[in-house]
Amino acid sequence: MTSPLITQLQTRHGYPLLDADSYDHFVYGNESVVLFFCNDPVQFPESNDVAVILPELDKTFNGRLQAAVIEKSIERELQARFRFTGWPSLVFLRNGEYLGVITGVRNWREYRQEAAGILASEPSEPPGFDLDKVCGGAH
């Protein structure tokens, strides 16, 4: 299920909805990308907040960033690849390589600062999973 705010990212802002067939072409065809992992906005209502914030973040970087929404059918596979543990998440890539992630909702200043820091960084491997976060300390 999707929400009107997430649908607007595609219809009003022109962000593609990436599936298994279009993912590689998008991430390797654009220098710097931000991928929006929204999961189910009913279960994760903060996804609607990020759907409003993402176009503003896009404007802040004056076209240096290409944004896309990840289709639910490939979210879990990509979540495992990029090793984030929360929803919603924005994953940043350069030429298909991992730069960083912002998970959850932040205040506007934090989004700008974190995104600028991520975009200024060099590609790296995604961080390992924090087992205390994933398992709630029960490992």
C-alpha cells in the first residue's frame, strides 16, 4: 500500500519507482543518487514525512542528486545490501557505490548537514549490522 504523498513523488516530482529491472540502470546511470525506502506508510507513518522532506532536500542540492523511490518488492534485498535497520531510510550512492544512510525523521538542519557530509564522503562498504539494535540486546 502506498500513500498519496509517496505517489506524489512520482507524479508531481518525477521520481522513478525502481524495481528489479530498473534499479541498476538508475543507480549506475546517475552520478549521485538518493534512494527512498518507505516500506508500508501505514505501518511506518514517518515515511509520509520523508516524502515531503525529500523534494526539499533535492532542491537544496540543486540537481546534484537524483532521487528515486524503491519498490516494496526489492526493499528487503536492498536493505540487506545496505545494512540499515529502520524505516523510512534514505540511502545515498555515488556511481552505484554506497555513501551513507539517513534513517527515520530528523529536523531539517540535521537532514541538510547529514546529507552534505554523506555527499562529501568517499564510497565505502555499508556499516555492519548493530546486533543490539537488530535483536534488542537479546543475542
